[in-house]
Amino acid sequence: MNTSSRTPPLAALLAAAFLAAALAACDNEFGIISSIQAEKEQTGTKLFLNTTVTKALAFNGSIYASSSRLYSRPASGGAWAAVPVASRSDYAILSIAASATKLYAAVLDSSGTGKVFGYDGASWTEVGLPTDIAAPDTFLVDALFSAGTEIYAQAHVTDPDGASRYTLYRLSSGALSAAVAGMVGIDSPVAGVAERVPGEFWYVARGTSSTAALSAKVMTGTNAAASTDHATTGLVPLGLAAGTKINRIAVGGTVLYLGATDGALYAYGGTAWSSGKPGGDDGIPLGAIALVSDGGADRLLVGTDTVSSTEAADGYYEGSSGGSVLGWSFASGSDGAFAQSSSVYSTTITGKPVLGFLHDAANGTLYACLAPGASGGIYGLYSTKLESGAWTGWRAE
């Protein structure tokens, strides 16, 4: 079985940049910035200063964060440190995901070779890569997803003419061997995978920028068998137009949420689709989505994701139950429970794309992953804690 993949030409060029960033991030000293309005001093590790953090997840008593490298710290608190993957530090992290028993990491090593490893809390094991791809020297596993107890991976293939194709695989018996029907050789990246209720899986392709046809795909099925294409049966009547892409997929309770690039949020609870715009008519593309329950109330967080957009980012929207947008009443995160105050929000998250949320309920902590840009003294990872029934406000990790 082929257990490594060579990067396509574009990924080979990116590999050097990823690794340079990884080496530059090895300084684990602490830096301090002062808030613009002097309300609160922000303290964080230089690992995340002006550095994008794409995902955070909890596994085996620790919090893991992916940037140019993989970092972790105890979930109860402590210092962040770089994590060697399979005893190697000369790698760039491409994606992470976790099941209840293993943490998975897709990486590029110093030679530009892509590999996937699984970590059980004690040791790393290499995952077998797909063998059914016609040109194995030109594919790269560059995205991992978890859904229920399952792990999925996106294989990115570069055609001889330079076009990108994507296939979604399910991890089975230690290898990525089961391609998802309807998600083979598609022309856009996978936005995500989710299990809405036990046994009901959703597979979503982001779509392209073409205005000629609807290219986003929303498939349902069981495990690797997709059946209904909801992009044509359910979403078009609600206004998912040609050229509109789906940025994110998430599940809150038993409701599936899709965030689109036109600012629309779609919801499916098992019978019919509905939609609304958390930001009104501002048209800002939506990013990370998370339902957070803190014992007192349920709140739906919807981030903005404008990394590849000309629209101005707006941090995130916070929804409380009982409103007119899919049953939620949305407002800017600056006015919500997690930020504590608008000045804390304005000196941390406002104006930045929000790429991920992680609610560590066991330790009463909510994390936000950002794309802060290369300057400005903003960090890529912030957290807020629940103490005495109230959230403390965003603080740099």
C-alpha cells in the first residue's frame, strides 16, 4: 500500500513557506500587548502572535491547535508547546481531526512529502493513503474531518493540465480506502462532513466561483455511501445561487447548519430547509459555526470568514434563542456574553476572520481560532472562561 503522497506543484511551493513559518514559530517566549482602549492587557504566547490558527480540538486531556505546526497544552491550563509528529519536528501541519480514541494529523515533511498519522495518546502510527488514484505522485491529503465516530480525509489531485480535483475518503481499518460516493473527482474542496443524527451523514463541497452553474454539493448518506444531492433538491429554492459557495458545515443539537459566502445561514432539522442572514444584508461570508450551551442558555456563534474575500471581516455574530433568523436573535459579538465588553472584543476579535470555535465544556472554556494577519499585535487563538456563571472575556492564548 502506498503510504506517502507527493505534493502537486503548487503544494510543493507552499511547503517551503509552511516550514519556514514553522521554524520561525519555535520561540516560546511570552509577549504582551496593551488593548487600544487600555481596559485590559492582553498576554499571549509568541507562538500565536500574528499567526493564523486554523483549528483547535480537545483530545486525551489536552487542547491541540494547528497553525504552521501542531501545538498543545493541558486542557486545565499551562504553557503551549510544539508537538513532534512521529518523532519529527521538521514538518508543516496541513490539518487535524480527532475521534474519541485518536488524534489525526496531515503533514508535509521537509522533502514536501505528505503523510497522515494517528496518535493514541502514547505513540504515532502512519495511516495508509488511497491507492485508487490514477496519478499517486500528484495527490496530497490536505484536509481532515471528524463526524460522530468517523474520520474523513480530502485527497487533492492535480491534473496534468493543472486543474485541481478532490475526493473524500473515509478512514477504515487504519487506511483511507473508502471513497464517498458522489464526492469523487469533484472540482472544489470539501467544506466539511457532519453527522446530524446517528447514522445520517452529510458531505459538503464548497463550490467554485463560477457563475455559470451551481457547483456546491450537499450530499447525505450513511458512512461512505452518499445518496441525495440536496444542493439541487433543497437549497436552490432558498436562494443558493450559482457562484455562491458553502464555507462551513456544523451540527448544533439535531440541526445541521451551512454557512455560505453570501452571508446566508441554512438550517435543516430533519424535515425542511430554512435560511436567514445573521448579519442582515451585509453580505459578509460566514465562517465557523458552533452551538454553545453553558447551563444557563444556548447561544449560536457564527463567525465571518473573509480570507479570500473583498468584504470586511466582522469577527462573529452571537445568537440568542427566540429571534427571527432561524429562531435566533443575532447581534455582533461585541454585544454578547462571551466578550464581556465591547472594548475587549474590539482589541481581540473584531475585524478578523474566525476560522474555528472549540467549546471545552468540561473545563468551562471557549476557544476562537482567527486569521489575524501578519502585523497588528493580534493573536490567532483566544479563549474565554465561564466563572461563577459569567464569561470572563476574550484573552490571548
